[in-house]
Amino acid sequence: MPATKKPVVKKAVAKKSEVKVPEAGLKLRIKLKAYDHKIIDNSARQIIDIANRFGAEVLGPVPLPTEILKYTVNRSSFVHKNAREQFEMRVHKRIIDILNPNAEIIESLRDLNLPSGVDITIKI
């Protein structure tokens, strides 16, 4: 009687080079808006320094497309209809993601003193 071979079962082994997914799935998303690109870059650098000080993983800052608001106005009223001036405002935007933040990071971000031209939105 021939001996039957047992089927070989291979187990799938996860490679360490795969993308890391946070266990808790907690992510802090910070959106920055400003009219001046230098101010927004300095603010993003401050936020990243705070996150790195407490040992959190940081993704970003990711620059989003600049929003350009254009306005056209008449130079004078009633006469010279074709004489117009054009003005534009540029709104620069950045996104920073902090993976697995702890209470110290959130508390220090609340106490962060940013320049007056920067609008910050923190979403958990």
C-alpha cells in the first residue's frame, strides 16, 4: 500500500515593508490657511516640531492647490467704462496628519501661539 502524502499548507507571511496602519486608527488632521506662504510654512514647521518632540508620526505638510480669488472693479464711476482694475487674493493651504497622537500633543497644540494671519482647524 503506497503511503499518502500530506498536503503542504503554506502560511501567508506579512512582510515588514508593507504600509504601516496605525493600530488604534486615531489620526489628527490639521488644516492651515493663510494669505502669505512664508507664514504658513513657519507655522507648519512649528506644529511638526511639537509632534516630533513627543514622538508621534507626522505626515506632511501636504501643500494643497492655492485658491486664487480675483476681483474686477471700475476705476471711476459713470465715465470711462472700459477702465478697470483687477485685484487678486491668494489663499495658501497645507494639511498635516499626526498618527496616534497622545494627550500631551493635543494639549500643546491647543496652547500653540500662531501668527495672526494663519487660520488653523484641528479635526480628530
